[in-house]
Amino acid sequence: MRRWVWIIVGIALVVWGLRNAAANLEARGLTIGFEFLTQPANFAIGDTGWLKFAPDDTMGRAIIVGLLNTARVAALGCLFALIVGFVVGISRLSANPTLTGLTRAYVEILRSTPLLLLLLFLSALLHGLPTADHALSPLPGVFLSDRGLYLPSLTELPRHTRFGFVGGTELSPELAALLMALVLHQSAHISEVVRGAILAVPKGQTEAAHALGLSRLQTLRFVIVPQALRAMVPLLAQNCVSLIKNSSLAVAIGFPDVVSVLNTIGNQTGHNVETMLIMVVVYLSASLTVAYAMGRYNARITA
Amino acid sequence: MKKFLLLILAAGCANTGAAPPGGSTLKAVRARGTVKCGITAGTGFATPDDAGQWHGFDVDFCRAVAVALFNDPSKAVFLPYTQQQRFSGILSGEVDILANGTTVTSSRALQRPFHFGPIYLYDGQGFMVPKASKVTNAKGLDGATVCVQQGTTTELNLADFARKNKVTFRPVVIEDMRAAVAALAAGRCDALTQDFAGLATTRSMLQHPNDYVVLPDFISKEPIAPVVRAGDDQWLEIVNWVFRAPVEAEELGINQANVEQFQTTTTDPEIRRFLGLDPGAITGDGLDPQWTAHVIARVGNYADIFDRDLGPKTPLGMDRGVNKLWNAGGLLYSPPFR
């Protein structure tokens, strides 16, 4: 009964808030509408990933390009953060004092560095790479410079032009800095989750495994990690969600993620409320999707 | 995010000391005792000194409004915004005037609930490149990576120029101008695009200003005007005439140094009307009967302001260009004060 009262109060508050906001927006002459999505964007996007985008394409398409850029960062970032986090977390429990010392320093330094600072630092570091004219080319068709990393694609080799490179597959310095910062930052957090979960497995399990003649690695692989996984999955999901949300710092270094594109659109059209609503929907669905997927996985391993 | 919170806060809890939408801004300003100006920090346009006092071209024009109302330059309060947040600042009532280099455009004027005052700077968009690149005009930048600040008309002009001239640019869109400048200095971008006045500011921020050149091409028109909320004609007119006063004063030959002398000795009917010596012409709601004289004495005429903040003797070293009086071949033309 009590629960229902709270639910009704909650709904009433939300309705009141929305009505109040709508009334005040109207008083300021602002109206809500999404027609702008079909209008031409009139701006260019630097890093468009797999999609093509020209200024005469619609704003809706610009948002999709930004969305795919965010998805690219989220998928690669989560994957690498999990891998690095696992390796660091497990290394920290090793018997080798050099390894534990190094991993401890890694975790402590990265956890106490603000992510934005790390991002700006890495961005500045990548700007320090040789210029396009003096690009490092360890293999034919591979160029590393302050314009990014250019690799041969299936159909063509990158070519050096007057300004940088064209063709091939590229990793822009902005994307590289963003990915590196997110992976470094989040993997430090993930490694602690991994370490904590492993330590939470009762010591008797290790002793029993050793008594059975399993090696350290085998004990970890077949006895400890499967049990630790149950405890860590919800926290790993939480870390992936954090990484996705943190990726919106991209705007600070000029990577066109969905927030950057929506900011530009909001500023050029004045539809700030709508673009913010889209942002809410994007991040909410990303978080819920990750939570759902991890929930399913957790149910499977705990069943 | 900040912008959204601002909007929602403003929308959710209106009437918190901010000027109410549709209400009288003048009344709110009088009750508060200060004029709130939205600005964007940048050398020459708005910079705080070591005492926390703001100086610059935008600051001076906004300060003139406070002088016209209170005969006291300290009654202007300045709130710095990024180009991203500026419109929320004026729409939410957090500031009374936005004077931060906003370009007048039809879509802004027709579709958004605010009005533009008089154009107080005629600018245009250009490019700055490292001298070593040997690029001499904008079309020579075909294929180049161009750094651009987010949330400005420059982002759109860049795309338009590329389409019109069948060249391609690769934009790197950065929110904070300082980060964009750092990217240019580091060689991440082949060029930086901005309004010419902005480029002068940026160039003065670089460690080796002489290693960079501004290309001669103007790729857009950027008329700069103050922004006020729609639905308050009285406030719009006050801003209109205060922003015109320095221009008219320059045309009449009145400046900061000689205005007092004019006040005591002049017999010229035009000047007597302008200075409020013969009452009637400059009388208005809430304005001091001699507000024009106060503005010129405390802030200066257009030439005083331009020379002090942007002119050849400043780090920006800007030329008046088209920002000369109409009768000297420029575009500045004030309607008569009568």
C-alpha cells in the first residue's frame, strides 16, 4: 500500500515538472518539435567512420554518424578496458613483487587522475608525433604522424598529399586519444573489481585445487575465475556504462561523437531541449542495453 | 549538459531574481541596481584584469548601457559564457544583454525568441595558417584539416565555402577556443578558421605570432550585434540607442577628451540635442537626461573604444577596415539623435 502512495507521488511530481517546464518554455517563445531532423545539416563532420556524410545530408543523418562514432568508441573501449583490466587485476595478485608493484602503480596513478586531464594529456602527446611530411612509415603503406595512423585498406593504400594523407583506413588522433584515455581510466577501475572478486573466493578453494595437483594457472582458470565472475559481472557492467557515458568528453578534444554533433545542431537550430532529449534517450538506452546483456550473462553463469 | 540544466532550471523555477520572460527588463534592472551582460572571454573583447575588472570591446558597449541608466560604470555585471551556452543565458533571463560577438542571421532573428540590436562591428570569417605552409589564399587549403570552434556560424560557413568552391576540408570541431589554438600550434590542423577579429585575438595568444599569417579571403559576412529577449520593446530601444550613441558621437566630433568642453561651450544645435543640453531628443524611460554625455565621458565614442580595445596600439593591432564612419568610406551609420 505504502509503495503505491510513493509511486503516485512520483508520477505526480514528474507530470507537474513536465507541465511546468512546458508552460515556461512556451512563455519564453520556445516550442518543441523535431522537424529540424529532416533539414540539411550544412556542416561537415571530420571523422565519419564507415558512413559517408556531406553537408547537404540531413541533421538526422548527422546524428546517426555521431551515434555510430559513439558506438565505435563504446564497443572498442569496453572490450579493451575489460581485457586490460583483467590482466592488470590478475597480475596484481601474482607472487612476483615487480609485477604487483607495477600494477599497483598503474591502478593508483590512473585512478587518481581526472579523466579529462588524462584525455587532454594524451591528446597533446599525440600532437607531438612527427608531422605528415616526416611520418613514421615502418611498413609500406603504414604512416604514423600527427594526422593519425593510416593503414592500407582492402582496396587501396593511403597516399601522402600536400596536407596529410588520403585513402586507406585511418585512426584519427582524436579517436586514438579518446580510446586510450577511456581504456586506461576504466581498466584501472575494472582491475580492482577483478582483484576484489578473486580475493572474495574462499581460500579453501585454492588450497583444495592445489591439493588436487592443479597448477596456479589451472587453479585460476578452472576454479577461481568462474566463481569470481558471479561477483564481478554486475560491477563490470557498471564500468562499461561509465565508459560509455565518459566518452561524451570527446567534445573537449574534437572527436565528433553523438554529443558533439547534437551540441552543434542544438546551437545552430536553437532546438536545445530536443537535442538534450535525444541525448537522454541515447545514453539511457545504451546503459539499459548493457545492463540487460550483462544481466542475461550473469543469469547464465549463476544458474 | 550545463546548458540543459540551465534551461530546465530556468523553465522549472522561473522568477528567481532573473528578469521574467515577457516582463519588463528595465524594471528588473532598476530593482536589481545592475545591468547583467553576457560575454565571452577573449583578448580585446572581454578580459578580466588582476583586480577582476572586465575590459574589452564587448565589455565597453555593455558597460555603456549601465552608464546610461545609472551613470556608474561599476553597475555592469559580466557573466562569461561559452559560445555553446550563450543563448540559454539570455533566454533564461540570467543576463539582460548578450554582447559576445554574436552574428546576426535571419534564422536566429526569425526563429528564436530574441532580437538583435544595432550592428556594432562588421566582421567576416577568415583563415590563419602557419607561414611555413606557403598557402596564400583560402582555395589553396583544398584537402586541409581545419580547426574550428563549436557552436558558431563559422562551422556552417566553412562547409558552405567548401561546397561553393568545390574544395574539401576536414574539420576538427573543438568546444574550447584555447584547445583549438593549441591544436593549430601543435600542427594538428593546417589552418584555423574564425572571424577576423577572433583571428587577431588568437594570433596574439600564440607563442610565436609572427610564424602565422591571416589569409586575405573573407569567406562570410559576420555583422556583430547585441542580443536581447523578444517581447520587451522598451529594453530593445534602450539598447538600440545606447549602442548607437558612440557612433553618433564620433560623427559629431565628440570624444572622451572633449565632451566636457562641448557640454559647457557648444552652440551647435545638433550637438546640443545629442548631449541633452536642449531637452527632448534623448529623453526616454529610465534614462538620465544627459545619458549620452555620461556614456561618452565614461566609455568613449566609437573611435575611443576601438582604439583602446582592438586598434593598432593593442596586441590585436586591428585596422578600422569597414568599421569606419559612413562618410569616411565605412559602414557605421547612426540614425539621427533628434
